[in-house]
Amino acid sequence: MATDMAMDMGRNMKLDRTSTSQYCRWLLVTTSICSAQLHAQSPSPEASLPSSAMQPGFLSQGNLGGGDGRAFSIKPRLSLSETWSDNVSLARINGTKDSGFITEVAPGVQIDARTARLKGYFDYTLRGQFYTTPSGYSRTQNQLNTFGTLEAVSNWLYLDFSGIIAQQSISAFGTQSPSSANLNSNATETSSYRLSPYIRGQLAGLAEYIVRYNYSTTQTSVSNTSDIDISEWTGQLRGSTPFQSLRWSLDASQQTADYSRGRQTDSERLSASATYTVIPQLRLTLSGGQEANNFASAEKENHTTHGYGFDWNPTERTQISGFKERRFFGDGHRYTFSHRFPLSTISFSDSKDVSVLPNQFATVGRGTVFDQWKQLFSQLLASQYPNPVQLDIEATKLANAFLSAFGIPGNTQATSSFLTSRATIQRRQQLTLAMQGARNTLTVMFNRNENQTILANDTVSDDFSINNTNSIKQRGVIVNFSHQLTGESNATLMASRQESIGAGTTIQKVTTTMYQGSLMSKLGPRTSGSISVRHTKFDTPTNPYTENALIGTISFIY
């Protein structure tokens, strides 16, 4: 009851920002659905999976199923699940563990638009959860993933949009949930919406230009965490030179990040770069410029930047790229490597840059197995889909199809994140290995994230100030083995472990370990069912717990 009252007070305190959030949500949904209906009859290219020569063996049409080629499709669905847990509220090991049943009814809809003017994806689920412990308690949760591009004026004016609603850990050192169905005061519903109109074209046939405005708002359901509004202008001018292999680019940006419980930050960047194509498979890049920001000081400070990098594709199945740049905080970088074998794939990424959003919304992945696979497919398909929106759509569809085909629970938490009220220096590393045999699939994912505070003062309330830390490291591994029992059923085993460590005047450390086994089978042309068992152990000096659960689910796709 006290928690509900606190959340209600938090919502009242955020009335103005919530109104903005509701407006953005309405606009995004309207853009996603109504615009698709307007252009439903427009001609569009046939939707297709990548050619067999460009994809791993486990992405064959036989495994994933081909697209129907429609420009516009709506797929309603309904999922019913029953969970028995011996620790519904994730109580301490030595405390009273309340066992009970959790009934979840989850209607949802997926909309895919591929028209001449609109490329969009919309996936929404409303989860109604009903508990026997506490007696008679119920609640709802929203889950949204939408993005796309609307071509408002042919070949000139465009509108990108995206929206995410998901459950998010408030603190990296608070109680971590094995499922969004468990009751946990350290979890909250967080939403992020983005609108980005831009124009692009050519200047006298000599150079290409793009001018973009980005506005995003990220909000939470609790009053003691920060909402974030970001306004950003970016521009790019690029062209060729009399030397056929040499191209140039000018980039400029201005960004303002407004934190409801922290101070506003402003940053500006101007850079020039030159790219030289040594051979068709190898390109070299040099860059230099200026940046100004008030991340680490009360007033703006100016800094010189310079960097170098390369893109190398030694074979059609191997991609390697790297870029290192001297920044105001030291050396920033981004490195990627991926290679596709006939029946396996390996992928690695490493980046270090400034982040003004919580981890969940600052990167592609948001912490679940689905997010990790979507990020992997994005890397694999990047050369085939240069348009980022089309790449996002294809990667999302392939991730959904792959997880569904092999019975891997996509909403399983791979890594948890936390909410921040400041800009941080963020380093993210991820290694993914996937192998497929005749009936077996093995995936291994390693993650390591580090966030360092660079804020000029610590007056804001978040994990850094509350726990007296200046660096928060999170590292984890998730292993998933899937065995195809028959043509209609799969068995999966999953094990995951994550550590969160805070370094500063005090040392914080929590560890979450989870094991889960599942059986999934098709029960009809549009119906599937699964049953899972789960064991979770959360280690912390203050509030450890263990939990065992049995979950049964039936899903209908209309």
C-alpha cells in the first residue's frame, strides 16, 4: 500500500512531463498506424530475407519462413500464462517467502508497414497481472517497441520516429528481478519516445547534405528518478574530390539534455573527416575538429578532437572496423568484428563514448535475449541494409523469427541496467557466439558495461551519489542451449550470471544467477504452448533472496 501511494504521488508530481509523454505516445501510435493505413495500397518491393549466400545456415527460409510480401500487415495475438513462485515478492532468504500464483493475460498487436512512403514497425503488449499473494492484488504493465520512417516529401523531407516502454531496474545494486511478473520495488516502467524530422538532398550535384532535428523524452513511473528531455540539431555535408578514391565530410551537432532531477548539460561538436579507399575492401579515415560542453564543469570548456579508423571486409562474410578518437575525457573508440561460418557466427563490439541516457535507452540492446540477438543481426545485415530504419526492421523480424523457431525465450533478462540522472562515460563490450547443428543450437553471450560519472557536482540523486561511487561496472554471461525434439517442439536450457560492482569511497557488489529449462511446442497452426522451470539466486550483503518458479504459457496469433 505504501509503495502504491508513493508511486501515485510521484505521478502527480510529474503531471506536466506525463502530459508530454502521453502526447508523444499518441503521436507515435498515430504515425505508426494511421500513416500505414494511408499508404497501405502503395506499391513496395517484396519483403525478403537475405540471400543464402549472405546469411548463416540457421537463417535459411526453412527455419524462419518467408515473408508474405504484403505492404501492410496486422497480427493480433493473445498470451495466457500461469506462474507459481515460492517467492513472489523476492523476500530475503532468512525472511518470510510468500509463495503464490501469478496469472497474466497479455493481448498484443504487431504491425509491419512496408509501403512506398512508410517503413515502420509497431509492437505493443498490455500485460494484466493478477496475484493470489498479496490476496486480490492486480496491476498492468505496458510493453512497446515501435520505430520507422515516413517520407513526407518525396526524396527530401522525412520523419523518423521510435518509442520504447519497458520494465527497468532503478538501481544497479537493488533487488534484481528474474521476471517482470515478480513484485519488486526496485523496478519501474520507463518509456522513451523520439521524433526526428530531417531533410536530405544534393547541392548542385557536388555534395550531399542532411539536416536533422532530434527530440526525445524519457520518463519513469517513480518520483525520485530523473526524467530526461533531449533536443539536438545535427548536420552533415559530404562529397567527392578530383581523386576518385578520396571523399570528405563535414559534421556539426548541438545537443541540450534537460534532467528533471539534475542540471542541464549542453554540448557542441564540429568535425571534418577524409576517407580514402585503398582497395574496394579497405577504407581509411582521418578526422579532426572541436567540441565544447559543460559535462565536467559548470561552464563550457573547449577541446580539440582528432581521430583515425578503418573499415575492412576481407571476405563477404567477415567485417572488421575500428575508430579511435581523442576526446575531452581521453580516448574514445568503437570497434566491431563479425564473421559468419556456414553454421555459426561470432561477433564482438567495443565502444567508449559519452552517454546522456540510462543504459537501457542509450544503446541498441535493452537487456533481454531478444535485444542481444537483434543487435547481432543488425551487425550481420548492416552492409545489406544501409538505411538504418530498414536495418532495424529486418533485424527485429529476424530476431523474433530465430527465437521463435528454436524455442528460446526472448524476454529472458540477459543483463539488467539502471537509471541515471547525469551524463556518464560509458564503455560497452559484447561478445556473441552462435552455433547450430542438425537439431541443436548453442548461443553464448558475454557482456561488460562500465559507467563513469563526469558530472561537475553530485547534487543529483542516483546510484553514483547514493552509493558514493564514481564507477559502476556490470558484467554478465548468458548461455542458451536449444534442442529440436520434433518438427513442432523444442527443449531449451538457459543459464545466466551478472555482477554489478560500484567503486568509490564504498564498494558495492551484487550478483544474480539464474537457471531455466523450457519445453515449447506448436499446438496448432496459430497456437503454441510452453512450460518452464526457473531457479534464481540473488547475492547481496543487505537483501539476498532465492526463488523457484514454474511457468506455463499458451500463445495465440490471429
